[in-house]
Amino acid sequence: MYTVMEQTTHEHRDPEAAAAEKLLLSARGKSVLIVEDNPDARSYFARALEFLGASVDFAENGREAITKALYNNYDVILMDIAMPVCDGIQATQELRREGYEGWIVAVTAYPFPEGEATCFDLGFDDYLTKPVDKVQLLQAIAFHPQPRHRKFPPLH
């Protein structure tokens, strides 16, 4: 129950501050698979996400990501594109062929040539371009449809 003072403060709150708080709260408790071969990048993502209250798991290549994604229930996968063994595009396409419908965000040092259209055509739901700042990272994990309703066309 609000006191009169709390209610007045709450009603006159800065809209930007309220939006930021909503964003932060929506990230709390998310389960995120970080697929990244670079240990420094993995550490950066992990520190930022754990600070926001998300739980994190790791895969060092696309092959490991496929196994983990098919046997765990992640809210979001952050998928690096350029990795050894199996790159992020191959891993994402394999996951989609296996029927995986979870949210996958491409993380790339080079923007997709056609932007979002290319990203979506490859099976990703969103993408981040390195270097990724914490606000972009927060937005990527906080806002995605729950439950997911998007269906992907079969990949050839």
C-alpha cells in the first residue's frame, strides 16, 4: 500500500527513469546461453548479465551450443557468428532445422550486409554488432516475445 508521499512520487516519476527500471526488471531472472569462443568477450557478457540478475551458461562453439540449446530451456541465446568447429550461422540453422523456436541473437563484429532482413533470413531473431554496449545487451535479452509464436520457413 502506498503512503500519500510514495504515491505522489510514483505518479510524477520521470518517464525515462520508469522505462529504464522496467527494462532492468525485465532482464532479471532470464536464462542466457552465451556462445562465444573469445574468453574475454564471454567474461564481458557474463559480468554484465549477472549484474542485471540473469543466469548465464556458456558454449565455446556452435556445436556445443546446439547440444546445450536442445537440452536446456534458455530465454535467449547470444550467438557469436565467427567461431571454430561450427560457426553461429551454421549452429542457428541447425537449431531451426531441429525445431528450436527460442530467441537467438546474432553477435557479430561485422554488420549484416542487408541488416535485419539478412539476420532474419538466416534464422536469427535479432543481432548486435560488436562492440556491444550494456544498454544494447540489456535490450536484446529483455525484450522478446514470450511465448514465442514466430515460425521459420524450412532451411534448405
